[in-house]
Amino acid sequence: MLELRHLRYFVAVAEELNFSRAADRLHMAQPPLSAAIRQLEQELGTELLLRTTREVRLTEAGSAFLDGARRTLTELDRARSDAQRAAAGEIGQLRIGFSWSARFETLPALGRTFRASHPDVSLLTEEMWNARMLPALRSGAIDLAVALCPEVAGEFSYLLLRSEPVVALLAQSHPLAARGEIELRSLAEEGFLMFPRELAPRLYEFMTGLCRRAGFEPIVRGESFHSGWELQILADVDVVALAPASVARDLPEGLAAVVIADPADQLDTAIVWRKDDPSPANRAFRSAAERAVGEHLLEAR
């Protein structure tokens, strides 16, 4: 039976054209090497080498077989290397779901840190609402999520990335937009652009809870702040919304971010993944995220 060792032995002899030198290169004795080459020729039913007392030469069959043997060994080495790199999380693909707010600073910082150490792992990202993330993780549609105020379930693990202050996003025409900071209760009579609760229950409760602790029940308007942002129509409405501070890095024209002075709770962003996910690339991404946190790339603003 043809074995891979036969290919390695033959390539060494064919390249050295000398059994003694080939044996030294393979760190073996010459007699078993000669026996292995004869066994290979018998298996193929043809001579691969012409041997005389003065030289060793390849036959035409030997030359043809050498090309194929080299390709086979090269592919084997590549497959072995790929398997080892995949086991170390150095190659592969990660599918990442992310909250809308992560696009402004968190996700780019994570991507740059991870790409610096794992350039051969491709990242496929998809923006999604929090309520979709856990089902997508369960089904394998995504490998991990970068979530603002994520939904919580026992089968998932969580890595806190950052905690940010909350800012009020106001139309620049709003009377309070030019102030350095405001108290949240100063917006008690305003209508807030929010989102349907079922899209992100914990985040919705966090936002409305801030208002209640400030002493008022928020008036929630029917329009969606996130849809208005994507459609670039916020300039057409009187905007009052709450968001993490990093959103202020890329505000649309006509919008201002005002710090809320109340000692309010901060908004957490975390990585979420299945506890039973054995993926080395997933683990490597989380390690890169921890480095980003350690290097203060994701500080509160």
C-alpha cells in the first residue's frame, strides 16, 4: 500500500540523486531507504529510478511521479498548518451581531485590535436588535454579539467591554441644546424618540427607568429614533433621545449631544457568546477584546 512516508523518501532520493545523502537528510539508515523505494516501485508497477554503481537517475515515470509527490506533500503540509492555525484561532471566520451604538467606537476598536493579531480570520458583521441576538446565537447564525445592555440568559457568557454615561440627543434648535449639561428632569415635558420595547426589552427598561428615577414618566413618541438616523430624516423632527456617549462621535447634521448631569446609571456594552461554543477564533476575539479594554481603547467618555 502506498504510504506518505514513501513519497517523502522518494522526493529526498530524487532531489539528492544519491541514496546515502538522502538517508542522511531523512535521518535514517540507507538499507531501509532503498527497501522502501523498491517497495514503492513495486506498488506502482514501474521503475522510478535508474541505479548504477556511479549514479542514480530519474526515469520518465520517476520525473512525472516526482511532480505529483511534491504537490501531494505540499498540500499535506498546508492542510496540517491550516489545522494547527485553526486550532489556535488564527484562521477561519467569525460572524458578529452588534448593537447600533457599537458602530461608532466599540466595534471599530475591537476590529482593529483583533485584525492586528489575527489578520487571516475574516469578520462578518450584522447590525441587529438585542432581541434577535440570543436566538441568533442559539441557532449558530452568529458566533458572538457586541450588545448594548444585552438580554440575559443562563446559557450565555458575558464579557463587559465598557460602561458609558448617557447623553441626551437634541435637535440643535432645541432650547437646551447649547448647554454643557442638563438634568434629565428638564426634559420631562418632551416626547422621546425611542423604539418598540420588544426589540430590546432590557435597554428599553433602562431608558425609561432613568426617566422614572428623575421623577417623571417619559412620553414615548411613535417615531423610531434609529430609523430616523438611518434614513437621515432627523433634521425634520424635534429630536429628544437618550444614547450612550460614544454615539456623539458621529452626529448627523443638526443634532447635538448634551451630558446628563444626574448621577444616572451607565450603559454597559458586552460581548455575548454561547457557553458551549468551543471555537478558537471566538476565544481569540474575546482575548483581543480584553486587550482593547486593558489598553484603554474603550474607556468611558
